[in-house]
Amino acid sequence: MRVGIAGYGLAGRYFHAPLLKGCGYEIAVIQTGNAERTAHAHSDFPDAIVVSTIEELVAHQLDLVIVASANIVHAQQAFAAISAGIPVVVDKPMGRTVAETAAIISAGERAGVPVSTFFNRRWDSDSLTIKKVLASGVLGEIHRLDSRFERFRPELNKNSWRENMSSADGGGQLLDLQPHLISTAIDWFGTAKLVSAEISNIRGGADDDALLVLKHETGVLSILSASAVAGAPGPRIRILGSKGALVINELDPQEALLRAGKVPMGGRWDVATKSRAYIHRGDELEEIISEDGNYAEFYRLIAGALSGNNPWPISNDDALLVATIIDQAREVSSNGK
């Protein structure tokens, strides 16, 4: 399948392009207006056409468009692909607000063009391991999830739009990492409503500390922390049940592999991509066999969906629910601006 990638920064170059290549897609067109990224595109994919606008990209015969650009232009570029009749995957968040997200989905429905979003963290080792553990029932009745993406970056990166743009333009932790935390929480424990939120700006740029509490219809309470100013990051995951707790301390190595230029050829990694997982029962500690993570599975399923062989891997209902919770969090946070 011929693919066009809009945006060739972190998301486009180090996530989408290698995953698409590994799954056998042809990277046919790359859009970027940045001279350095244009050089990267030519170097990485010498046979691809590199263009400077989304209008030039969608003028080509393509089977799929990936919007991997800054959040501020997600909607504009998605609409361009939809208007050209090309199915589109939008990197998270699909839209900056629930209204923008709904507009993208509605435009696709009216045009009969499939639209989806990239919640790749559902194929982390921790996510796949959690599903296996929950299905086993070994933890008993689950009552709480602690899920975190916490880092310690006390100084702003002046070159990062994520760290400096306002939330209205698409910057900040609430739109960068919370979509992953919310998406995986509802994937594990079902639909949820926001209970409380605290969104803070510590370093003077975009929001850099976002704490959300959700209540799932299943009764599970999810405490979700996305922070760039956590001097002592907590464990990646802690799930508390009546018969024990599951603890996963770190992410699997997939992001590091992708940043190092590795490609999951044939849609599979040739190295282990596990997070170490433990079940705690008071003083008892049991290491369990975790699942290998595989982001490429997302694009294998996208290929199947485009061929009519399976559903789209991320439902638009989930994309709307994530956007709704984010809007509500921004509104109710006592520190929100």
C-alpha cells in the first residue's frame, strides 16, 4: 500500500515511518516544510517524493495518509486527506478538543472515508501483559490503577513545540501523554468519567504536570499522572486487586529501538521487547512472564481494515471519549488557564 506521511519530526520519522516500512507499506510521499527534515526524508527513503504542503501530498495516488505533524495542524491535514478520499490515521491526539476531534470523525463519515488515531501504547509490553493478567483473574477484584508517564526535565526545551505552545495550540502534557494514559485505562477497564483533575504549569511553558482521576463503570478508579517535573518518577503501572497487585516499573524498549533507527521487519521485532512485571502479595514477590510489545501490530491491523478483513484497531468512540475527558480536565482543573 502506498502511504503519505505528513510531518517528519519525532512522530513521523521515528515512529510511523519505521513501523510502516516494517509492515511492508511503501512510503511514497513525505510532507515537511523544514529543510533539515527534508534532508532526513531523502536520506531515509530515497525513492519517496518529498513535498512541502499537505495539498501536494494528497494530490498523489495514495492508499493511506498518516498525519504525524504538530497538533495545531492535525485537523487541517486530516480534512485535506478526507477531501481527497484517502483514509487517514492521525497521531494522538486526533484533535486538540472534543469539538475538533468530532469534526474530523464527522467529515470522514460524511465522505465515506475511514479515519482513525494512533494509540500505539495499547501495544506496549505492559499493556499486553496487563490484559493477560486481568483475563487470568489472579489479582481478584480490581479496585485501582496507577498509571504514569513521569520524567524529570527541569529545564524547558526551547525548541520543542510540545513544551512551549499553549494548550489551545496543542502543547502540554495534557495533550501529549495523557491521551495514552486515558486510552489504555479505558482499554483495560472500560468507559470512564472524570472525577478530578489538576493541570499545572511549573516551568513557565506549556502545562507540564497533569494529574487525572477517572472512575470506570466497572468500579475501578484510575489515577493517571503525566509529568515532566517528577524528580522521583513512580512505577509505570500499579494495579491493585483483592488478591494482589501487579507492578511494572519501566517501559519496554520499543521507543528506544525506534529512536536508534531499528525497524520491526515483517511486523515483528527480532529482539525481546518485554517489560519486567511482578505480582506483589504483601511481602511475597513473584516475577511473571510478560508479553512482548509490538507497535507494528497497529499497522498490520490497519492493512487488514483497509482490505476489509478486520475492524479498525482503534474505535472512534474511544478517540471521542479520550478527547471528552481531556476537555473536562482542562475545564475543572483548579490550576487550569
